[in-house]
Amino acid sequence: MKTVAIIQARHTSSRLPGKMLLPLAGVPVIQHIIQRVRSVPEINQICVTIPDGNDQAPLASYIEAQDDIHLSRGPEENLLRRFAIAATETNADHVVRLWGDCPAIDPVVIQHLLSAWDSANTDWAYVSDDSGYPLGNECQAFDAQVLLTADREVTSIRDQEYVHTYLEDHADRFTCSKVYRDGAPSKPLNRPQILLDTADDYENLCQIFEALYPASSVFGVASVEKLAHAKPELFRTVS
């Protein structure tokens, strides 16, 4: 069975254009995510899916320069279709969905997702907002045929944009398992966020990576939480 990590990204983010190529500790944001996925032994191939169009050229050129990364393209407003295209192009049996704005996703969390999904034997699984992990570690896993079925059937803009909502709305057909850090939902107070959405996020992430990256290029949740305790001003938090 072939497991493909598909990273959704674009060069034309409305809040922070070009953010995938911004440097963190001297390394482009998208490269950090790729580097982390490469350390997950269960992943057989990495794909970056971007929207069609010339506006994406800088990001496309960067990805195309890497021999071992597959670049896939599809309609900007239909993210589900982009994932279906990428899954087909890479001959994926299983798909791990990752977000370009999560440059510090912990590879251990991806492995936890895949292990729990394998044990649950469901059509898809996900690490969600109430997983207990710092925000920025969200990821999903799908049977590729489930994604292709959803792509054939969806008609609403909402389902095209959010990828998984059609599966949630048809839980009688598509089985799902939610993955939690400690086996149950958790929303601890002041949980740190480590996401790249705005210019302020980028400023904070630069300092976070400068503090943690020299010691480990794939620093994980424990290091993030330790730094958040020592320097809470670098993190947006949720409760």
C-alpha cells in the first residue's frame, strides 16, 4: 500500500502572499514541512498540490527543482478536486493531508495519526482542534478511493473547499476515527498555536525557529511547549 503525503499550499495567500517561500532560520517555510514529512518512515512519497495559474509560478519553480517531490495542480476554488488529482497522479492508496501553514508539525503526530488509523481500520481519520496537541499539528488520513468518491459526488462549494465535510455529513457511508494526544478530547488552557497566517505570525515564528531549529531541525511538541512556557509572548494561545 502506497502512502502519499499531500501538502496543500499556494503562493497567493490573501493574508500573507508568498508565505511558503519566506525563510525560517534560513530555510523556506515549505521546505520545513517537506523536511518533517521526510522523517516519517510510513510516508512513501511527498506531493505538493497548488492551484492552477501563472500566479503560482515562484512556488511551482521551487517545488519542481526538487527531484523527489511531486508537484500537482488543480482548481484553486476546489481543494477536494486538487487532492483527488494529486492522489491519482501519485497512484496513492492512502493520503495524508497536510497544511502549508503548519511549518512546525511534529512528525511524531503524523506517525500517531497513521498508527491510530491503522488500528481503527476506518475510511479516514484526523487529528483535530481538540486533540490536545498545540495548534499547528492538525493532519488527516484518507483511503484514496474515499477521496475520489467524494470528488465525484460533491456539488456544494463548501464540500469542495473543506475536503472532509462531505465525509462527515455522510458518516453512515464513510467511517471515521478521531485521534487524540492522550486518548480523549482535550482543550488545555493557553494551548500554544504555531501557525503561519499573518505577518505577526511570521515575526513570531522567526524567533521560535531561531530558538529551536539549531538544536533540532525537526523539533517537536515538547520543545514547542517548553518554549511557550518560557516565552509566552511568542505564541498566540487558545483556551
